[in-house]
Amino acid sequence: SQTIHQWPATLVQPVGSPLSLECTVEGTSNPNLYWYRQAAGRGLQLLFYSVGIGQISSEVPQNLSASRPQDRQFILSSKKLLLSDSGFYLCAWSVSGYGYTFGSGTRLTVV
Amino acid sequence: GQQVMQIPQYQHVQEGEDFTTYCNSSTTLSNIQWYKQRPGGHPVFLIQLVKSGEVKKQKRLTFQFGEAKKNSSLHITATQTTDVGTYFCATTSGTYKYIFGTGTRLKVLA
């Protein structure tokens, strides 16, 4: 069966520090991978998506970047965090466009 | 770009009462998906509808896609405390992406 792993579950980082969040998928090949951010009590904002290794599409220009070094690995990064980067970061995958399976998410607080 | 509006934003119901959330678009939708996010959790896929007028049921949940494929509804019969959470609709935007509605946050009072 397919599973998606996302870590860490919570993270507190100072302003100006770097960020690296990792997401891995098991049990499927060539998945479409996505990074979403959710502000407290708000909806889901698509940040990046990838349909293959090395292919990254950015939805919102901002302080973040994404990379896909392997088929089932998706990384979200920042060189210098801002207070506004705080939120709930969710990785998701889909195959053949039939719905998303989300990871358990990372709650990031920038202080 | 394509947008989907969801109403209401919040809903408080007494346990045992029914609940409905609506998802509306100004353009024809190719499909509609529904997700549930429990407090503190991540969204979980519930169902996808693709056909005009389609109705699907999952126990106490009834999902409907409008005849014109511009709206959808999720109806919960006799809510329980386990139904608490935020319900999102989503639809395909382009080839690989989905856009989400703003969500309806449901609270069930015991």
C-alpha cells in the first residue's frame, strides 16, 4: 500500500534561519507531489508541485523553494525564514489525478 | 483563475442535527472532491464526483454534484461528535493541480 512520510511533526525556528522539510512516498512510482501551506484556521495554499524528478512548478513567488532529487522524495527549503512563513506545511501525492493523499504535516513556528 | 466558494464558513449544530456545506463555482467543473480535516490533523480524501447530477453516499454522508456541474453539496445526517472538523471541496485546475474551497468548519455540540 502507498504511504507518505513527512517530518518533523513540529518545528520552531528563529527568524533568518534555514529550513528543510522532507517528504517521501512509498509504494508508488512517478507520483505527482505537492507542497501546501495552511495558515491557522485557513484554507490550503498550493506552494509547489512536481510531476517528475527535477521538475518543479512554483505557484506563489515567496521565500521558499522546492526540489525533487529522487522520484519519491520532495523537499521544501528556505535560506532565511520570515515570521510570515509560519504555518502548517502539508506534503501530498496523487497518481492519475485521483485525489490527494496528504502527509501528517509539519507545524512550523518562526519566532 | 478558477475559484470555488464554500459556504457556510462555520456551522455549529447540536448532536443529532443535520449539516450541509455547499461548494459553488461560476464555471463548469470537471470534477469535485471532498476532504475532511479533523482538528489538528491533515485533510483526508472522502470522495470524488465526476458526473452531472451524481449522488454518492457514505453511511451518513451524502455527496451531490449539480446538474450543471457548477456546484456540489455534502450533507451529513444526524451529526455525531466524530463529525467535527473542516470540510473542503476541491476541483481540478489545469492538468496536475487541484484548487480547494475555503472550507466549512463544523462544530457539533453534545
